[in-house]
Amino acid sequence: MKQVRVAVGTQNPCKITAVKDAFSATFPPEEYEIITLPYSIPSGVPDQPFGDSETKQGAINRARGAYSEALNNSDHPADFGVGLEGGIEIIKNDAGGDDLWCMAFMCIIGTTSELCTSCKHPQSTFEFVQPLQGNQDHNKEIVGIAKTAAFPLPIEISRLVMEEKQELGHADDQVFNRVNGKQGDGTVGMLTKSLVSRAEYYTHALYLALIPFVWPEHYV
């Protein structure tokens, strides 16, 4: 069985589970084993990112950092680098006030290599071309980026984030009287009675970030 090595820019077990689930479902499970390589990679953005641009950049920075870290620390570097970054956005409500919404961005970095594109759609016309003299630098980079669904946060959590400058995870713990909820089901899990777990919330967006590898001829 071939291995797909995925460097992930976090040590958060929930996010690592989401990555493994998404890759395991996208690559033929009878042919490929998904190996996740977690790294503590700084986001390069504020601890509580605001808005699409900041949150997306955090995901990109974590993906590139993990990819690079795996390259430097392993005889067998990663095939993919993945970054997941949770963020907050402000959306006007019907009364003209500001509501705080939760969302996250995913970034997946890989190449046009035979392994990275082996998850392609059965109807894909993409054909892998062997690099000259085995030089892997001839493979083009592919970057997949996607955003999760967004949802409004409870009033008290919003107040703690906006007025007291708390991170969402800390505000969630305070409001719901729990410890380190972001390592578990997260805010989305608590609000939906775990009908949407935090891992599942990320997994669906990771499927979308993998689209350029499923249809590489349309993205490179």
C-alpha cells in the first residue's frame, strides 16, 4: 500500500482528525494509507484572526510552514502541506449593528506529481508527465483553498471577543463553563448539540480545498 504523507501545521487533535478523514475519503482507501505529520507552526497572523484575508493568510502560512518543516526534518518529505485557521468576521445585522460570525479557512499545498494527483476524478483528463531525469522540481505547485460555512456567535461570546479581546476558544470555555473546548468539539459542536462536530466542520471544507487535486487540469 502506498503512503500519502500529509504535513499539518497544528498539533490540535481535532484538526488532525479532520485532515486524515478528508484525505482518507478522497484517495482510494484500498491503495493509499494516509500518514499525518503534525507540526506546531505559527500562523503569522493575530491569535484571533478577523476577516477573510487575515484568516486565509494564517491557513496559508501554516500549510507552507508544515510543508517546509517536513522537508527539512525527514528523509521522506511530505507530499502535502495543510493549514487550518479559524477566524471571526463581522456582519451587519438587520438593525444596523454588528454581529460576530465564526468561520475558518483551509489551505492544501501539493504538486502535479503522480501521487498528489492520484485522487483525480475518474472523468479527469489530466495525465501525469514524468519529470525529466527524475527532477521533481518539474512538478508544478497546486494550492487549494476553501472556506467553511459561517454562523453567528452567541451574544455573550461576541462581547467577550469584541470588548475583552478574548480568543474565541477562551470565550467559549467561559460561557459554557468548560476547559479547552477547542481541542474537542469546539464552539460549533456545542451550539449544534454535536450534530456538526468541529472535525466534521473542517472536513467538509477540506474536501473543497482538495478540488484542484481532483481536477488538476482545471487548476494548473
